Amino acid sequence: MASSSAYSNSPCAACKFLRRKCMPDCIFAPYFPPEEPQKFANVHKIFGASNVSKLLNEVQPHQREDAVNSLAYEAEARIKDPVYGCVGAISVLQRQVIRLQKELDATNADLIRYTTCTEIPNHDIAATRIGGEDGGGSSLGQSPPPAFYYPSPWNNNDPLGDGFHTGGGDNI
Ligand SMILES: [Zn+2]
């Protein structure tokens, strides 16, 4: 948006597609560069050029790039999957999250079982407390704090957001 002369030499992807002259104040030019002709072709096929132009004029200039990226993403998904569009991708990922969450819960349950069964001397605080109360026979009711609990972004609020790195489950 700083200088309109940067893209005045060659028409933007939208104007080239629509076979019209790309004016210096072309609303499409900042978001549909000539190097990405497919981006406009997809958006035009799904939403129509006049609807995109109307939408860009309605939103604030600082929101236009996000709006175009969203339209381009949705148009590409709709071309790949005409029935479900990006909802198809979302439901596949949601099913994957549920499956991985179950896997993670099962692995955490295994870890808790192993740490309570083997009373490691290093963990003497938790181990002696359980051993002293009922002889270590049935300690499942009062399990110690899970020493190797793997955090997950879906079962706790990870403020750093780096819980994803431990979500794979293949490091066991
Ligand atoms: Zn243009």
C-alpha cells in the first residue's frame, strides 16, 4: 500500500484474469499479485469477483489481507472438497485430536501405574508415604503425584503453548 507504482507495470492477478486495465487504486492489486494467478482464479470461481470486491470495500483496510487469505483458503478447500469444503478438514483434525487424546490418557494411566508399582528410592517422599499407610498392598486408591505426566494442550492450559511437542507419544 506504500507505493502504488510497485505494481503498476504488470496487472494484478485479478485484472489479468478479468482482462481489464489494472488501475493504480485497484482494490485487488495488494492482495492478488501477478505471481499467484491461481489464488484469484480459485476465489473468483467460488465467491465471484464482484462479491470479493464488495467485501473488500466493506472491511477496514487493515483487515483486508486477513479477509483475502481466509477467502483463498476456503476457496481452495471448497475446490478440493466440493461437498464439505474446509469443514471436512476440520472434522478430520477433530477426530484425530480425540483419538490422540485417548491414546495420551491411556499412556498417562500406564505411567501412573508403573510409577506406583515400582517404589523407586529416588522418589522416597511419595514412596514412603504410601508404603507406611497400608503396607504398599493396595496403593491404587491414593496414587502419588504423577511424576512423568505428559501435558497436553487439550487437557490443561499450557501458558507457553509448547505442550504440542510432547503430544506425539512416540518417545515412549
Ligand atoms: Zn488490478
